Amino acid sequence: MALNLELARLLACPKCLGGLAVLGAEDGLYCAACEAVYPVRDGIPVMLVDEACPLAKWTGSQPAPAQP
């Protein structure tokens, strides 16, 4: 299922309420202010702050595993 780009344009970062950018593969929504990526799973944006991943650790549709 593909991400609905019209819907994505209406969403805001749940942490700072800033705008979001769709990543190239449409597998994440990026907040430049927070430098965080919210994953998109099965075409559905997961807009939970706890699910966000720093851009530096973003590996695709799933966040990188936590480092001990």
C-alpha cells in the first residue's frame, strides 16, 4: 500500500508541530526541526514520538536497532 501524499502534506510533527517532508522511498516522514523520521508502515504514517528515529540512524522503513 502506498503512502497517500495528499494526507502526508496535512500532517505535522507531533513533537514540535513543524512541517514534514516525505522521504524518497515514501517509507518515512522527516521533521527537519527535530531531525527525526517517523516511519510509514503499510502506507500508514506512525506519528508517535516514541517511534521516531534520528535521521542519522534511519535505515529505511524500520529504525536501526538500539546500540547498547
